[in-house]
Amino acid sequence: MRKREVYTREITTCYLRSLKHTPHIADRLKSALPVIVNVAEMPEEERTQALDFISGVAYAIDGSYDQVGDNTFLFVPGSVILLDDD
């Protein structure tokens, strides 16, 4: 199967406050768009659930993610490659 080339000039930043907003992030990822997610304003008990859900979506679409700050994560679809500085 050939991967389609996607050129993205758009990155969405989402400040999650509750689990009900996680499907919006999943939809962005499924549309091949990177998303920066900040979970600092979420109740602590919901943070893990939200990150598990979003990382599962990223995995399902051959994407990946990385923590880029305190409570802040970058999720990308498979068409975007995250490079490590190290």
C-alpha cells in the first residue's frame, strides 16, 4: 500500500478541560493534521484517560507523539515524522 503525501501547514493547539473534547482531537489526527494537546487544565484523574485515548488513535493511524512540555504533547499522523534532537 502506498502512503499518500500530505503537506500540512496547519497545527491545532487544544487545551483540554474534559474528556468530552478528545473526539475532536481524534478527528483532527484522522484528517492527517498534527495536534498539540495541553492537559494542564484537566482533572488529574482524567489526564491519563485522555492521553491513552489520543495515543491509541495516533497508533491506529500509524502516527506518533512526543511530550514537548509540562502536560503538553504533540500528536502527529503517520505522514509526519518526529525527529529526536539526540
